[in-house]
Amino acid sequence: MPALFIGHGAPPLLDDPIWSAELNGWARDLPAPKAILIVSAHWESAPVSLSASGAELVYDFGGFAPKYYNMRYDTPDSTALAARIAAMMPTGQPVHQHRSRGLDHGAWVPLKIMFPEADIPVVQMSLPTEDPATLMALGERLRPLRDEGVLIIGSGFLTHGLPFLKEFRIEAAPPGWSTDFDAWAAEALARGDVDELAQYRTKAPGMPYAHPTAEHYTPLFVTLGAANKSDDPGEQKIDGFWMGLSKRSLQVA
């Protein structure tokens, strides 16, 4: 299986025909996963924590239409995958298995589009740190899952300067800080330059506006760590902007 980094959007993504079609078409081109492990920007917790199988979705958003709070994404039992992941973690580094936390919107919104049948077991893993090197090492540790048919997904947003957006329309023109960061990242990804990407705070144009906090960018390093070669440029499958934010997404072998 490949590993992916995707932009996940807010719940209105479910009603966006353009981006939804891009995500769904991408998923149809993938090998059929036996299971999915997803790391979302919306669950920062250390030590590494895993979601509970069969738990209710997390509706971690506000101000949207009531229909979004009634949506479901009921997937098969994922207990075996969670146990497999826990067993892969280093000795002395505990893994917390939640009993009640389900998938948050950084996981279930894109998965509902990409795999609408909800017939694949899904485990969400928390984002335990912002440090790129540590997240790369985590992705590398998870890499063998790919040979077992598990699709590894880092779910974030390549730019996420929400406090600095001036309009919230899907078709809004992207601010300069968003286009500048997106262009820098696209070039670094095309070169497979992980060191450059890891030094985004000081190297990337558009900072700190593109990422006033890091959690929507750093899932990228779990994906890059899970690649067979960390400097594999992969394939940039989706580009463009959504509410002014970069939806650039990546697939690595």
C-alpha cells in the first residue's frame, strides 16, 4: 500500500463537488486497503493514543449546519489493528488505548468521501509531538503495516492560517502567505527534500501566517517516514486552494 498525506477540510467539504470528486477518484485508484491507520491534526496527545473501535464519532467543530452533527461513519471492528500497532511501539513507550474516543472530523470527513461504504476497519492515532524527526521515526516504525495491506494516512492541511483569513467562501482567493508556502512546499516535496520541509519555521515563506500552530502541517512527517525512501518525492495528487488554504496532497510509495 502507498502512504498518503491529505488535506481534510471542514465538514462542508462533504458538499464540495470538486474536492470531493478529487478525493474519491484518488481513492478509487488505490489498491483496496485491508485497514486504515490515520493520524489527524485534531488529536494531539502523548503518549501515542489509539481510538476505540465502534466508538461514536467526534464532532469537534462548531457553527455548521445541523446535518453534520448527525452524520455517521460506522466501520468494522478495528481491535486487531490497534493491537498490532501497539505491539510495534518501542519498549518503554506506552500506548494508550482509548475506550470511548472515536474518529474526529480530520479522519471521518475525508474517509467518508474516499471510502463511503465504511467497510474498512479504521484506527486513528494521536499526534504525539510536533517534532518532525520524531514523527518521521514514528512513520518509519509503522512502515511494515503497508506490506500488510494497511493504508497509512497523515491528515492535515498544507496551509492552515485560519486566524488570518478574511473571507470563508470555498472559492475565496488564497492570501499571499498561503500561495507562497504552498509553492515552497511543492518544490521541496518534488525534490524529496525532507530537511528543508522540516525547517519550515525558518525556511518557508508565509510563516508564521501559514501555520500559526503546527498540527495541520506535521502529519506530513508521519507519511514521509512511512515511505520506503524518506527522500522519495512521491506524487502530488491534489493541488489548488479551498477557502484560501492549500489542499495539496501527496502519495508516496
